[in-house]
Amino acid sequence: MRIEDHPILTYPRRRLVTFTFDGQEMTGYEGEPIAAALHDAGVRVLRESPKLHRPRGFYCAIGNCSSCLMRVDGKPNVRVCVEELKEGMTVETQKGKGDLLAEL
């Protein structure tokens, strides 16, 4: 599910790293958005809307909407479409609006 060849843009390959998503080990390229690594792994639902619990996925990819809010390394409300992937990260599906006090 990755763009391998593009007529205008170039995609330099970086180091392959491992991370955990909801307890499952996955791989992605260091520095790419977490959402891109999840999308490549087949993850299409990143969260549910807080009120109606409708599925939300990779949408704006510029950090403008709230469709990709997840918990990353214990921190809630991280916009994974713009957060760079690093070795050993723990990414979790966030339920509801996230617990801001969990960071303290």
C-alpha cells in the first residue's frame, strides 16, 4: 500500500523500525508519519468519533482535523498523521477524548 514510484515526488527510504500498535508488533520506516505506517499495515480505522462512535481513518494528513488522534507512548491526543515514527514507539487506539491527566 505504499507509493513506490511517483512522477514528481521522491521518497527516500529510511531505516526499517519496529513499533507496537494495540499490543501487536509492526514495522515502518523511521521518520514517516505513524499513520502512514499503520495504513501500510492495513489499519484503516484510527479512532472512533467521541459522540457517535463512528470510525475515523487517515483523512487530512496535515494535522488539521482530529480523525487521527491516538495515544503514543502514553500521551493522548497525538495527531499520528504528522507525528514521526521512531523505533520502539507504543501506539494505541484512543477511546473517547483521551485522558489528559494520564500524562502527569
